[in-house]
Amino acid sequence: MDINHFPTKGNLIKAKNTLALSKQGYDLLDKKRNILIREMMSLIDDSKKLQEEIKTTYEKAYAQLQNANIHLGIKNVEQIGFAIKEDNSVKLKIRHVMGVEIPMVSYEDQPLTPQYGFSRTNMALDEACFQFDKVKKLTFQLAQVENTVFRLAVNIKRTQKRANALQNILIPRYDQLTKIIANSLEEKDREDFTRLKIIKSRK
């Protein structure tokens, strides 16, 4: 038998303290879970809007690229594409929401300027570049949102497990233990009181 289960006043205080801490812990975990769920649900809506916008923008971009390929030739468009510089301005930062690490994508949002000459190009290529630049920025946002949703979902699941462990195992266990020890101490007090009365009557 666990020494903490013996019916003593010290063990009763310990059991009550553990029960109170378990209930407080459950309340905090429940609040955390609700906040994370609300945050995740709002981000899911944002993710759907971004996906729809990216789909529409991609359709426009590929339509204009196809038009440019037809009028300028695929080889020429490919060579012009090599002239465009790689974007190295993307940086990843971390912020914390209720103990969850949330990634934040930051980049230099500079106005789009043509990186090729106008003599060998047309409006379709310009429009394709504009749409693909827009897709790039939307993809940064979508990556941030979807990664955040994934991390929140993992943390919600973990928080749910901890809350369930407290609600279904620890709280009932210490609630029962508190009652058992309290009842044993009351019974012992009654026995001591009865014994004292008998001794007093004999004197």
C-alpha cells in the first residue's frame, strides 16, 4: 500500500492539494485547448480563401504564359526566365501562442520591376510575370497559415490527451482518495471519542 494512502491528516492535506492542483490544471488546459481551437478554425477559413485565390491567380498566370509562349516562342521565354533574379529575401521567424511555436514568413515586398528588355517581349509576358509574382506572395502566406494550422492541431491533440488524463484518471482518483481518508479519520475520531467516554465513565 502506498504510504500516501494511509489515513493521516498529513496525507489528507496532500490529497486535497493534489486534487485542487489537478482541477486547476484541467481548467487551464481546457481554456488553452479552446483558445487554440478558435485560432485554428479562423486560420482554416483563411487557408481556404488563400487556396482559392492562388488557384485563380495560377490560372491567369499560366494562360498569359501560354500566350507569351505562342507569340514569342518557348525557347525565348525560357531564356528571358533565366534573366530574372532569384528571390532571397524570405526569412522565417517564430512567435509563441499559448506555448506553441508559430512560424512567421517575412519577405521584402518590393514593387515588381521588369528584369528583361522590352524589344523581345510583349504584354502577355509582363502579365504572366505579374501574376506569378502575386502567386509567390500568396504562397508565402499560405505556407505560414497551413504550417500554423498543423502545429496548432498537433498541440490541441496533445492538450486534449493531458486534459483527459486529468479529468478521467487523476481527478477521480484523488477525489476518491480524499473521501476515503476523510471517512477513515472521521471513523477514527468517533472511536477515540467513544473510548474516551467509556474511560471517563469508569473513572
